[in-house]
Amino acid sequence: MELLKGTELTKAYRKKDRKVTAVDRVSFSLQEKEFLAIVGESGSGKSSLLRLIAGLDRPDAGRLYYRGEDYTGKKCGDIGRFLQMVFQDAYSSFDPKMKMLDSVRECGAGKSEEDLRELLKSTGLDEALLMKRPGELSGGQCQRMSIVRALYSGAQILLCDEITSALDVSTQAQIVHVFQQLREERIFSAIFVSHDIALMGELCERIMVMKDGVCVEEGMMQEVIAHPTHDYTKLLIENARKQSF
Ligand code: ADP
Ligand code: MG
């Protein structure tokens, strides 16, 4: 079942006197329970694309569909019922003065305490953390709490923008592990934006490669990593190999 679809999405920004086409006729689809990676170097248009999908920005051209229904140009609030964003900087996505429990509850329409307990367990978080404020949590705990909050909303789709980039390597691995666990449970779909193709290879079954606003290659993750067709994809894979030594 196709959950999300975007057709020929385009977004340009004015940057000084220049027009930058951050997203250039990009089409994509996301199936139920699927994890999709959007990979590319900094400036390739990944965050811009994600913001269009989330309804945070309006595309200049192209359409967006959720379960076949056109939601292009709809308000964020409506879109929030089926889709939630998780950001790179987890701390700033929480109100610093609020207890985690209250922040998380604000999103939990129609969910029970039991659901919340289950989510904390799946993400390896202690219930006692709910009584704390964001500043009292570690970076990894805070990011996991933002994942809990997003899922507690009942949304079936998470959009994750560089969610491990601000974390050290071992905390990154924790977050990847959390998603691998959650993936076993198969309760949601996700789009992960990242510059790190190796990390995405551990997490996602499908990949889109972006360069200068254009999707240059897409396919099943293992297939693309084993047999990349575009030179840019080859370069990303090569660089990732070098870094692992
Ligand atoms: P990525 O997330 O892959 O690093 P972005 O989507 O952030 O890439 O940026 C793609 C291009 O669009 C870059 O050239 C960036 O400078 C430009 N851009 C993104 N957002 C804006 C904005 N709000 N105003 C002007 N230019 C922007
Ligand atoms: Mg970005």
C-alpha cells in the first residue's frame, strides 16, 4: 500500500541575486512500513524536500498525496495527524521549561498511558525521565524522547532530518539500534535524510540519491550499494568506505 507520494516537486529560493532551485522536479513514493533514505552531500536539497513533504514549505510546483489524497498546500496541523518530523537538534524541539511528560502528552491524541509505556520500552528509556526537563537529559535520551513523542501522536510516518548528526558515534549507534528495534515491530514508515550513506545502509531498505536538487539515482538499498549506476553515488560510497578505515 502506497502511503505517501510526491510528483515533480519543485522549490526555488532567492539567494542574494541568484535563484537556487533547491528541489528540482523530484518524485518519490513511500510504501506502508517502509524505511526510505534520502542521501546526498550538504546543500543537495534534502532538507528542502523534507520540508515540502511535511507541509512546512509550499512547493512551487508538483503535488503531494497521502493514501491517494492530495494534501498539497494543506496546513501543518492537518498534516500532523499522519506525519511527524524529527529534527537534528532534539533539545530545541522541546520547550525547555516543560517536563517531558507534558511535552509528549501534548501530541498524544487518542493514545493511552500503556501506549506511552510501550514506546519508552521500545526506545530503551526509563519512565522516570518523563518527570525531567530537556536540559536534564543526554543528547541521545532527548533524541529518543523526540522519537517517542512523534510516534505517540499516532502518526504512521516519521520524517527524520539528520537525526544522528549532532550525536557522538556511540550515541548514533544507539539511535540506529532503536530504529532497528522499532522496525521489527513494523508500526510505522519513515523517511531519513542523511549525508551518511553507510549509516543509512544499516537502516533503510530503499534509497534516493540527491545532487543539486535532483534525484540522480534510486532503488533498493543493497542493490544500489552493490551496483551504483551514477558516478555521484559511487563517490558517496567510496568516501564512506574511506571513512570507515
Ligand atoms: P541539504 O539539506 O541537502 O544540506 P538544503 O535543502 O538545506 O540542503 O539546501 C539546498 C539549497 O537550497 C542550498 O543551496 C541552500 O542554500 C538553499 N536553501 C535552503 N533553504 C533556503 C532558504 N530558506 N532560503 C534560501 N536558500 C535556501
Ligand atoms: Mg539539511
